[in-house]
Amino acid sequence: TKQRTFLKLHPAVTPIKAAIFPLVRKDGMPEKAQQIFDDLRFDFRLVIEDKDAIGKRYTRQDLIGTPFCIVVDGQTLEDDTVTVRHRDTREQTRMPISALRAYIGEAVSFKTVFAKL
């Protein structure tokens, strides 16, 4: 099996906290991704990435240490939920867009760093 390479930093110290991926560049997904970006950009440093296959996008973000990738897909347009992929475990969690600020905020807080000391 191919060994996976990624930069593992605590989310509090990563330069980019999350990447937002519209699954495809049509059907309203890029616009929804932009809405999420605009809503969160004053709280976190984010990027929107829509080039290449989603696996390549994940790999690029893993290499620079981005802790969360947020995927906007067809279901997002139906029920305002997104899939959040965790860099270290690759676990994917479906959650409401309205929960993203609190979810990412807790994960990237320095309180979580100091709680482990």
C-alpha cells in the first residue's frame, strides 16, 4: 500500500483552518461554497478549491496541514448540511452548515492545546 504523507500540526497552529470544496463546478455548488466561505472568513483563514478531482484536493490540503476539508455536494443544496473530513483520521462527519463555526472554532482553539499539557 502507498504510504500517506501529510503535515500533522495541531489545528490551532495551522495557517489554513479549512478548505471548502464544491464537489463539482456546476449545479449551484460553487455558489454555496462561496456563501460558506463568506460567512466564516472573518473567523478563520479558509480557502476554496475546485480544481482537479476531490482526492487530489484532499492530498494538496493534507500536505500543507489543513485540518478540515468541507465538501459541498448535492445533499448540501437539499438540506444545508456538509461533509467535514478530518485530516489526521480521514473520518468524515455530516453536519449542518450552521454548526461549522462552533465546530471549527472549538477544534482550532488554543484551549485544546493547553488542556493537554
